[in-house]
Amino acid sequence: MSAETEAGLMGRRVIQVTPYYPPALGGLERVVAQLSQELAHRHEVHVVTTGLRTSGLPRHSVEDGVHVHRLPAIEVANTAISALLPVQLAKARPGDVVHLHIAHALVPELVSAVAALRHVPYVAHFHLDVDASGPLGRLLPWYKQHFLGRVLRRAVAVVALTEEMAEFLVERYGVSRQRLHIVPNGVSDAYFLPPRPAPARPLRLLFVGRLQIQKNVARLLDAMAQVQEDVRLRIVGDGELREPLVAQAARLGLRNVEFVGALYGDDLVKAYADSDAFVLPSDKEGMPLVLLEAMASGLPVIATDVPGNRELVDGTGLLAAPDPAALARRIDELAADADLWRSLAERSARTAAGLSWSRVAERVEQVYTEALA
């Protein structure tokens, strides 16, 4: 970080706001944790979140140098609701940086309202434009039109993960191009593994992610039922769809699929190390952290050709149309071709190089400095 940037941030507190935080499982949650920990090397960092999916942890704690405030909350239609969130945010004072992470409803509106009352600027970090689901899903387009766009336009700066996402924010929500900043996700040093030899059969395929509708693991199971090569799939993650997915695998007779639940820390690193390739069958992504981790681990990657995956995988891994047959063909293609495996493994490692969290944190600090100048 330059001396000018450091001077511009001197004396500030950084308040990261997210409805969920580790050990709650999810890419966004881990992004916020990694970014917060890196910023905490130089700044006083607070995370305001809820205690949902983290039972037994204290309401206030210091974790890896980060002050974490987990507030009591309830969850309705995958939306965190905490009456104490505005109270906690009202403690922000002039000079603080409020960094709002957006991929869920309600929390963004609360942050925007409190920031206006307290005259505290906020940076909006846009991770994903979620699609409607569940009985209340019909309200989502109305919510986006009348509330989310206003939150984004009121931010002093908006962080987008990719250029494609930035253009989407301009066109869909009317965000000023001058306030937009492209900052990709990063990858932890722990995931950078040494090169490995081409795998023996069977090909050990890995999926990591929350078992929810957006990830569409059901598509991956249908693809595995059509795969012709000798492939084993390990599914790492948990979520509300685990039981239906286990039942689907049983109906399809998939004895080569293993559900292992959520893994963290060294156990997750080992899951990458013990695999030969990575697959992501999502309907939509922001910039999937698991793809970056897989690439850093030297794994060839296969992903659906959808926003969020496309920019990261195109030219590096294999993209497949978002249907089971296309995904199965890509899996077979990789499993049958050792030379292709070696080429894609090398491309993965090259793509991940340079995306350390320390570099990403520096870019975020530059956003703060420019926005608050």
C-alpha cells in the first residue's frame, strides 16, 4: 500500500456488514472473513453480523484480529432479520468506513437508512444478483426495483467483482460508472499447492459449496448419471437441500458420489489436495471463491457457462452449457485426456497467481481513499 493511501486511512475504523459470517458456510461469508482479517493488519476492523448458523459462539469476540459482533436474529425465507442491527450500526461515527456486502435483502436497506441518519458514508460491495425462489420470491423483482437500486445509488462507491457485473449494475440499477470499482475476490495462501502428476483412474472430482438452489447440485447429479468414464464425485458442503440431493443420488443409483458435509480450514485444503478436478454446476455466481481455491490448488476446473463463472473460467478451464448432458460431456472429456488435464492444471495455477488477499485488500483500501477523499 502506498504512503498516500495509508495516510488517507489513518485513524479510521472499518465496519464490515454482512448477515452471515463464518463458521456459517458460504463463499460470501469467507470473502468477508478473509478481507476483514487482511485489513485488520493495518486498521481497526469490526464485523457486524448475526448469530445465525453459528450457535454457541459469543455475541462479541475478537477473531484473527477482527472485532466480530454477532447479533440475535431470526431467518425468514433465507433473509436475516435482526432488530439490533440498526442499534449496532448507529454506533458508527463520522470518519468510519461502513463496508456493506450485498447478496441478501433487508440488511442493505437498514445500512443505507442508518448511514443517512448518522451522516456516515458507506461502500456497497455487490456479490451476486440473486434470483427469486420460495413462496416470497414473487416480491423480489419489486424489491430490487424500488429498494436495492436506491441503496446502490446512494453508496459513495460500489465494488463489482467483474467488468460484466459492473455493466450489469449500470444497466439494471442505474449505478454511476464513476462510482464503480472492479475488485476481484482473492484466494488464501493456504490453497496454493505444489504441482501434482496427472491422476490415475478414477478421476476424483470435487464440488465445494452450500447445498442450495443457486448451486444446482441436482444438475451435477443428473450429469453424473450420464458420465461414461471412471469418475468419483465428492460433495463438500451442507444446506437445506442436502436430504433431497442424497435421495436423488440414491434414485439415480450413484454409488460413485459421496456427501461429506461442510469442511473448514486444513480439512478443506486437504479436500482440494486429495482431488483431481473441480466442478461447479451453478445457475449464477458472483465470482466464486471455490473456483479460485481450486485453481490455486492446481486443479483443472469445469463450470457452467453462466455469469460469474464465465469471466473466470473462459480460457482457463472448461465451460459447459447449463444442462446435465453438456456437463457430463465435459467431465468425460477431462477424465479421458491426460494431456488436457495437464494443460488445464497449469492454466489454473497461472490464473490464481497474483490474486492473494493482501493484494485484494490493497485495492479495497484504494476504493476507500478515493471514495472518501
